[in-house]
Amino acid sequence: MTLELRQVALEVGGETHIHPTDLRLERGGFNILLGTTRAGKTTLMHLMAGLERPTAGQVWFEGRDVTGISVRRRNVAMVHQQFINYPSLSVFENIASPLRVARMARAEIDARVREAADLLKLTPMLGRRPDELSGGQQQRTAIARALVKDADLVLLDEPLANLDYKLREELREELPRLFEAKGAVVVYATTEPSEALLLAGHTATLHEGRVTGFGPTGALYRAPGDLLTAQVFSEPPINLGRVEKRGGRVALAQDGAALAEWDAPAALSEAADGTYTMGLRPHFVQPANGSGLPEVEGRVLVTELSGSESVAHFELAGQPWVSQAHGIHPFEVGLTARFALETARAFYFDGAGRRVGS
Amino acid sequence: MRRTNQIGWLFVAPVLLLVAFNALIPLMTVVNYSVQESFGDNVFFWSGLQWFEQLLNEDRFHAALGRQLMFTGIILAIELPLGVAIALCMPKKGPFVPVCLVLMALPLLIPWNVVGAMWNILALPEIGLLGYGLNAAGIDFNFTQSPVDAWITIVAMDVWHWTSLVVLLAFAGLSAIPDAYYQAARIDGASRWSVFRHIELPKMKRVLTIAVLLRFMDSFMIYTEISVLTGGGPGNATTLLSIDLVKKALGQFDLGPAAAMSLVYFLITLLVSWLFYTLMTRGEQ
């Protein structure tokens, strides 16, 4: 099954909510919409579902134009960030509700509901009402409702965002297993790059109503096509620096003085001389250890130590930078520290934000 | 072992004192009157439960209580569904929301005696817009002579005055429902009726409980509007409990029986409110 957006756009009251978007989502594996709050993930999902009608472009499903068809007549299921269940109905009736609307036979409804409840560990709760359940169980009920329907398109809109850490881990592992067997096109919205990487599949990065990049999740992470995609797909935020390229050499410069200098990689040395933006993920910025990598000095602003890693925020050439290193590294806030840059892993972006060599 | 912290009493003492002065002491005065026979010159005799016995066996009290229950029943049956229906029809977003809310709130801002006077003038058959209009249209309408017409007028007045309160409460309940519920219902293919039955109604339950309680208590104690509009007439047709009580206490100056009636009236109001509350919040933690 395939869901295709062809130049789909949405304008509300003269304001562009979604810029013309082309996207082709296949069944098998999750299709992840990654972006910050208000990037347009939910709106894009509404357009896919038919909850909202695009002001331009078409939505195609299985080779059929479904643009004008209301969500009632499409076979869609959705799980929201808030736990949405019918408050006065039991868990059983909640899960059964889409089947009852579809006028399915009583015995079949019973069998399907029990199967879904079993998968989501809700069997003992079937007789309770949603307000008698924990948050995790409420969301499981909503997921079960999406599951029984055998929908062609399943939309999961930050379904784990309101759950605590443990439940999130648990459900994140279960979700792909639950929905992949169903053969639906599954779309999953999240604000967290790490969640996208954990779920794999394909990822589309969104920024201010625009899809900036789309591809297999790992590939998009390793080789983002442009600066915005790299920024959306990095947590902690990707480090940016203005670099001067002259011939085969690259220099990170501030006020004409080079802070660090290194050999340009193949892709960049073929490009024209001039100013580029370098993007370097925080885990490629390490405390200096004399390994021969280009080193820079910066004043440490904030440090965060977790059990296994150290994060240091520092200032470099007037920009906020972040270093993320394994182990415990004692940084003194307010003092300067030396950091080594794994420049071989850096991305270079031209004036238009395109990645050089992409 | 449970330790009780005695200093807590010190902190609630001012409130207790205030409640004592404005609720308990007046109430106890009423209790005092209700067990005594009074004469002029401040002469009182102990009469025990005589006034209570007399009251509970009195046809006049039964009739007033019956009229009161009928009035409250009728206006609850009209105002609640009507209020919810209006709230459902109101726009949820946009510039017309404040306009609608202000229009709805207007009747609530009018003093009760003014409402009574307005409807009195409005319904007068000789000069009132409504009364004259109805008669001109060939409908025989005179609330000062026909008990049925009087009842129609007081019910219409109360519905006009207080439905807004239900509308505002129901609207507040509706506005608190996240859009995602409606989207989920659309995705399920649920009908308008199921959206109302399974989403809107349960989500409004709490505010509607408040609405029922407020409307019950207010209508059960209604005095000013009806006193101004019909004065309890024609005859005793619209003499509800409070009007009967005032006739007894101030008209006849029967302090003992009036005090006994006040207490019974108060207990009925309390009991029915408690019943409503218990029934409507049943099954909640």
C-alpha cells in the first residue's frame, strides 16, 4: 500500500501552514515525521487522513485520488498525544467502537477486541472505564482501538509523549511489532531524533510547515541533504561554525584569525573557494587528548553529567557549541577548555544551505 | 498512632466564628421561635413540636409544597435540555463567541425584582406587548385571572431569566473538550448522536451537576420575581413555598408556625440537593 502526497499544501486565512509537499509513504516499517512542536506534523497527518482538506495538491492512496473523500469513508486509524477514549464507555466498548460503527457481527467484534486486548495486556481491564485506568493503560486502549480496525492508514501522533520514561520504552518496542503485521501504512510523529533512530523505517524532517528531507532514517541521519534537515535531526543541537575554504585547506575563523585549520575532504576541495557553514554533531566534539585532531578553545558555560556521559556547553567564535563525550570529564564552568574536532565527520553547507557533495 | 494537631483549630477559628454569626445564630433563633407560642409584648410560651405537627398536617402547606415541586420540576425539565441545546449551537471559535456570551449573560445581570416587573408589564393583557399581542391574535390570555396563564407566565419568566446560566455552564464544559476527541470520533465514523452521547455529555457531566444543583436551589427558593409578577395569585395558584412563608410570617405574624415552616423548608432543600448530588456523582471516585 502506498500513500502519496502530490504538491499538497494548506493555507489558512492567508497563512501558509503546509508548503507544497511531495511525499511517498510505503507500507512496512514506520514512516516518521520528525520536527519540533508546531513544525506541522499534526497538520500533515490531518491532511493525510482527510480530517482537513488541502488547499492545493492531491492525496493518493493505492493509486486512487482520495483528496476530497472525508475521513469517515476512508479506512484510517489515529492515536493522539492526549489519551483519547470515550469517557462513559468501558474499555471493551471503546475498543469495539469502530467495529460497531462498521456494523460487524457480534461474535467477530468480541473475538477481535479480545485479541487486541490480549496483545496490549488490557484483558483484565476490559470492564473498566477509562478514568479508572493509568495513563499507560488509557493510551493502550486508544492503541487497541486503532489496532482492531485493520485500517489502511495508521497515524500515531506523538503517542508516547505523555507517558513516563519506562512505559515509553516499553511501548516503543511493541508498537512496530503490533502494527507491522497489519500491513497498513504507518505514520509516526515525534519531536525526538533519538526516537526516530530507534524506530528506524523512513523519516521525513519537518521545519515550519516544510518537509526538508526524506529517506531511510539512518541514511538521512548520516547524510542530511541540507542544513535544516541536519538541525532538525540532531539532539543536542548540531554545532555550527563559519569556515573559510582556500584550495585544499579549511579554516574555522573568527575576525580573520584562524582558530583551527585542517585538510578539506574530497567533496569540499572540488567546490569553489569561499565561506561555508560547517555542521558537527556534539559527539564528534571531544575533550582534547592530543590525538592530533584540530583543537579549539572555548569558555565552558554549562556542564551536564549523567552516569555515562558528559555534556559541556561552550562558546566558540561567538556561537554556542556542545560537546557530548563518553565517561566523566570534569569541566570547570567559566574556564576555557580545549576540545578536539573530528572534522572528518563534519558536514559542509553552502550559502543556500545545501550540503556540499549531496 | 494518629497525632491530631490542635493548633489547626486556631487557624479555622475566624471562619467558624464568621459562619456562627451569619448562619448558625440566625438559624438557632428560628429554631427558638419554632418551639414557642408568641404573644405581643415579647411574651413566649413553650409549645414543643406543636407547630411542626400542625404544619405537616396542613393542607395549605401540602398545596404550596406541591406547587413548588411542580414549578421546580417544570423549569428544570425545560432549562437543562434547552440550555445544553443552545450551548451546542453556539460557535466554538471566532469573533462571535464573546458576542454570544455577552448576549447570553444579559438576563443574568438584571435584578430579580426588575425581572418580575418587566414580565408583569410585558404580560398585562391591556397594555403589555405579550399580553395585548396574544389577545389581539385571538388567544384569550390573562395571567391575573387564569391560573394556567399565570403558570405559563412565571415559567416563561424563569426560563428567560435562568436558561442562560445553564448555557454558560454547558458552554464552559464543551469548550474544555480537546479537538482530538472530535477528530477521533470522525475517524471512527461516529454519528452526531454518539458524539453527543459518548463524548459531550459525559464530558459535561460535572458542570451539568453544578447546573442542576444551582437551578434546583434557586428555583426552590424563588420569591422576588413571582412576588412582583403575580403576588402568588390568582387566588393561591402561584403561591409557592417562599411566598406562603412570607404570608404566614409577615402577613399573619404567626412567628412560631412560620419558623417551623422555615426549618422544614430548609431541610427539604438540603435533602433534595444532597439527593441530586449523590445520584449524579454516583460511580465516581
